Amino acid sequence: MPLGLDLRGGLYLLYQVDVNAAVAQALDGYAQDARRALAAANIPFKDVTTVAVGGNRPNAIRIVLPAGSRR
């Protein structure tokens, strides 16, 4: 199978992932999605933030609703 390059000697690739940054980015996306969904459903909310539960790194999302919300 000709590849246009001489790769018969082999190739070694190393991929590294910053897991903490990937988790933080995913949580931020989930928080934005939650804000949009609440706004689209006309559900009042005070805040949507990422929080650390059981550790020091954010791993959850907290949604704060106004006092007396029953929806």
C-alpha cells in the first residue's frame, strides 16, 4: 500500500488529554444548556453554576431557583 512517504520504519504517536480541562469544558456546556432549557420553558432561575461535590474540582452543576418556586 503506497502512502507517499516512507513509513516502513514505523510510526509512534502519543496523544495526551487534559482530563480536568475536558471535564470543566463539558460542565460549562451542560450549564449553558440548562440555562437555555430553563429560559425556553419560562422557568425562572437565579443561577446555574458548576460546583465541586466531594472534592476540590468542579464535578456537578447547581441550579438555584427563586424562593417560592413551585414549577
